[in-house]
Amino acid sequence: MPATVLLGCVAAFACIGVSSAASAPSHVPVYFLRGEQLASVQRTGTTPLDAMRQLIAGPTPAEFKQGFRTYMPTRTRVLGVRVANGVATVDLNERFASGSNSDSLLARLSQVVRTLTGVQGVKKIQLLMNGGIIAARFPGISLSRPITLRFLQTPNVPLPKPVQLRLPPPDPAVQAIQQRLIELGYLVKGDDDGRFGPATQNAILAFQKWERLGRTGLLDAATKARLAAATHPAPLSRGASGKRAEILLDRQVALLIDNDQVVRAIPVSTGKPSTPTPPGDYRVGLRANQIEVVYRSGNTGLVSATVKLAEINGSETYVHARHHDFTMIAQLEGVREFALGESVSLHFDSNRLFVFDGAGNLAAAPARPTDNAGAS
């Protein structure tokens, strides 16, 4: 939901009279999202503080069934509201500015400004967080001074589109090498595009490590000759059925194994001699809010999956997506719609993984982030 679309939708409701409080003094309009548009519901109250509390409470079950949604984060609290000379100063806790999704941040800001505009003559809104100015948290919007509904209705000037780079034409010789690397398990099906890029270079590096050749990442004479006669890598140990991985410290290669058959070999780093990787069996885990659903291709580190379930809880969406025989759960900000069976790509930062040893004890954990917003 682009910011200009959302803010343009606010304009559609600008014609709603702000004098409704005069005809119904015991109610205030509270704005939620319905589709991609702001839409109001009437709630009990007369003051800006009443309106903010009703906004944070979110849609009722009946309103939710009618399609009303909110982007106000859970556990957002109002610390104080005061009105003077048409300016409402609203102090919120840090949860209001949590997260990094620009659409979610702009949506919740629009909800607050539209809800307060007109209540007891409010024309401008000054937002604070824990009593201080909110700095550099809402993309393209400065909150160092009061803002108006008209300001949010004014779309930003679009940036010029970057020049699209043309890919070089496929090279049949490179494509032949890629197809051989796919046969051996160093690339995956579909990687034979005939262009020598990072994925192909990493595959060659993994092959060189496994075959104990010079580690150049380039197709030198020794590597090319070995490719012609090489056999598919095999696991060094026998394990239970299902998926597992072997990390060979001496060769610096990870073997991804399914039912004792190597399905992929990738190059890895096993640490410096001063901080070696201890041998053993490990499992890895990841917090749901560290998984992103992305709609781009060609990036390493993406996991293709199929949506099995999508749940909405307040202003968050939980997506259950299956990849082969395991399911990953992504916790996303905002209300998102997914169709059952929809193909998605999941992305996560490997630096955020938790590692557990064979006994289930935590062996390694990611560094604590400076911003813990959204942590589960």
C-alpha cells in the first residue's frame, strides 16, 4: 500500500464535516482502514483523549467482520493528551513508532491525525513519544512540529525511476558448466541462466572445497578438468530419515541431506583457529518476527514456500507457509491478505538464527538488537 495511495485516500474523507460532534456530543469518529481507505466508526466519547483510547482499542469483532482493520501496534498506550489553540499534543509510548514497515507506519499516523482532526476544534497534531520529539521514525515525514490532515493529503513528488540495467546475453559455455553443477548438487534447478554471477561463483567454490582444489571461485583449468569426471557428493555419516546437514570443518563445505542423499553442497566458513566451530549435532531456530515475505526473485537466501494458513491478530498477520516437509511461521506487521496455496518467498537473516545442541541446550544466539520493537 504506497504512501501516496493511503494519503490520497484520506482526501476522500476530508469532505466529512468535522462538526458532527456538535450534533452528537456523546460520540467521536474513530478512523480505521477498510481495504486501502480510511473509514470512520462512531465511538462513545467527547474529547481527543476519548478518541485516542477508542482508536487504540481497535475494531470490535462486528467491525472486523465488516472489513475494518487497524495498523496501531498492540500495547500502544496514551501517556497524555492536551489541546491548546487548535493543537492537540499527544504523548504515546514507544510501541506507536515500533517496526520498520513504511506502509504500516504511515497508515497508523494517518489514523491518528484523521481521528483527532475536528475533535474539540483540533486542526493540528503534535506527536510525542515518552514526552520527547519523534525523530526519523516515519519515512518522509518530520514530526518535530505539528502536522495537519492537509499535509498528509499532499502526495510526495515521486522519485525518478532508476535506469534498468540490461543483463548480458546467456553464454552457452557458462550454461553448460551450470548444468553440470546442477547435476552434482552445487546449484539448484533453474540456475542455468548462462550468466556467470555470485551463485555460480559460490557453486564453483563449493566444488573446489569438496574436491580439495585451489579455492578461487573461478573456472580454472584444474577445476574444469575435475568437473568432467566428478561424482555427486555423498554424506560421511548415516542418519535418521528426513532432512539434516553435515558441516565438514576441514573442507568448509555444508552438505544438505534428505534421506541420506546429498541434495545440495554449499561453501561455508567454519571460523578462525582462535574461534573454531565445535563439532557435534545442532538444530537451528528463528523468531517468527525475523521472517519476511518478499515478492522478488534472484536473491540468495530466499526460501520458496506455499501458504497453508494466514491469521490476523490485531494489527499483525501470521503466515504459515510450508517448504517441502516443514512449516515456517512469519509474523508480519499490519493486516495482510494471502490466498491459501499462494506461492511466496520467505527471507531471513542467518545472523538472527538460534543454535541448539543435541541435548536441546542453547549453543549460540544472535546479538541483542538495539531496537527490540516487535520481539516475541
